[in-house]
Amino acid sequence: MNILHSLILGEQGEDLLILHGFLGMGDNWKTYAKRLTPHGFRVHLVDQRNHGRSFWDPKFSYSNMAQDIVEYCSYHNLNNIIILGHSMGGKVAMHLACYHKQLLKAFIVADIAPKKYDPHHQQILNGLSDLDFNKISSRAMADEKLSNWVVDASTRQFLLKNLYWKKSGELGLRVNIEVLKNSSEAIGEGLDKDAKSNKPCLFLKGQNSDYITDNDHSIIRYHFQSASYSMITKSGHWLHAENPEEFFRVTLTWLKETSIL
């Protein structure tokens, strides 16, 4: 059995698993996790399959990723957990809440709705696939090459966190780009009509993001009858990084107000 890699912060408290978004990794959430541990949490920064330091597998779907979390919790003897999922990780959290509801106490979804999304990562995936590490020997060279595909510098910086030194003088990618470059349809999948949960949950929207619209509240409520909503101001899709103070305050306040702590 393959068990997901994680970094666990905190010696005791409520077990809270953070599930990163597409092409991210648990390490992206370390600053947030360090702030959360003094408030009664043991935080698990999980790398999902084909990401970070976790195993690679040709199977890549939300049911696969949800089952990975079930097996992770069994391995670590976790139950009654809280999940915070961003984007792709939020979809995994929704699947767990609907199909493995005995495992969860509550969950937070950051900037994603239960609906189907059209594929929109292909330019980024093509750029990462175009990185030839037989010719690229530095992060600066990788950044220059990727700029042909991804104009925004902050997006490139996020993507290039996946670079690592496989050995002296040889760079590689932590993401399994051969699988992920064909995964746009799977990443965009919405929840099945029968997927429902009444677990306490909070849906967060980045003010400048179009991933969740006002029209999505009805589909969220259809699947999750106990859903609460909040907006993180002055932020887009990476709301936890763009407005970390407000993101931390809103999430911690909700956890306290819903009597989870």
C-alpha cells in the first residue's frame, strides 16, 4: 500500500489535514500551519498522489485521491478529522464528506465549487512538459523557458517550487507531469448528483476569483446542506497566500464558532 507523504506539525490537538491544489504541495501551506498549531491543532501537510514527495500513479481521479486520504488516516490511526482543501484539494474534501463521511468532523473548501469546470490548465501543463532537463541546468534557465508559456511571474514562481535537484547538476520535477498533462478533464469533474453531506463546512471565495460565483450557492447548498460562506477580500484564487491574515482569521473564527474546538 502506498501512503501519502506528509509533514505533521504539532504534537497534539485536533487533526487537521490540509490538501493542496493542482500542481501544488503540502509545503506551500507551512506558514499557515505553523500559525494554527498553537490553537489546538495537529496539522498534516499532505502531498497528494503525483505531487510533492508522494507516490506517482497513472490513476488520477477524485475517487482515487479520496481513497488515498482514507488509507492515510487508517495508517496514522486518525478519525473525526477536519479537512481544509484548496481548489483540487477542496474537491477531494467534498468527495470525502459525501462518500467517507464517517471519517470527517467538518471541512473547509477554499475557492472551488462542486460544479464541473472546463479544462484551463493546458498552457501551464504544456510549459512544464516542455522543460528539458537535459538542457536546463539551473532554476533561472527553467524560469526563462517556462516564461514562453506562462507570462505571469508569480504563477511561474509557484510552479517552479516543483523543481528539485535529483542529483548534483540534474534538475527534475516533483509533479508527475506525464500523468498530469492528460488530467485536465479529471480535475474539472463535478460531484455526482447523489453526492450529499450535512457535515459542517465553510466555502471560501477569493474576492477577485471567478471560481465561485453567486450562482454557485444553489449547487453548494444542494450538495452540502450545512454550508456557510465567506469572502476573503483583496485576493484571487490563491486566497491563502494573497491575504494570509484574513484567511487565517476567518478560518480560525469559523472553527471556534462551530464548536469544533
